[in-house]
Amino acid sequence: MEAKLTGDEFDALELLRRGAKSIRANACVGRNAKRLSGLKLVKVDRANMATLTDKGTEVLFLRRCVNALRGLSDDPASTVEPDVAAFLLRKSHIAERPEGGFDVTARGRESLADIDR
């Protein structure tokens, strides 16, 4: 994604994913609705009802994947959501440990290094 999003903008996307409907219902969504709509991450209709677009859903999922990789690199015992774990396993970024949990693979560490640059 070429545009950098702030933490507040990510929070607004997450609130919409969890069920906030109107841009007036939450100040965080209201502050960021115009920019997120311009980036095509959110669709706002005439009644000020906001919905996530497919692109917005994808951005949130990728953020959850990156956060899971960072969490696992810091603490291998941290929990990972099932859909994120399935994706990262399929992409060979993590591997299951015999005693339970996941380890970050070399490919996952390379991806994290690329993201941090």
C-alpha cells in the first residue's frame, strides 16, 4: 500500500470491522472517514453510513498478520488468530511447534526485516 496510515486511522478501520455503522457514532471514525474514503478503504453513503471496502478489509488483515509475526518473534508462546495462522502457515512464514504454538521461519524473519525497512 502506497499511503501510510496512522494508528488512529487503523483504529477507525478496526471499529468499522467490529460493527460501527455511522460516522457520527464514533469520533475516531468521524475524524478519519474522509481520508479513508479517499483511499478507497471505506465507503460512506448519503446517510453517513460507513462500510469497509474489500481493500480496507485486506489492509486490516495484512496488519493483523504483521502484528502476529512481530508478536511471535518476541514471544513464541503468544496467541495467533486462526485465520491469520492459516495464512501465515500457507505462506511458510511460521511453523507449528510440536509442543504447541508457532515459530517464525527464516522466510518470516526476512519479511519482517523488509517491512521494517
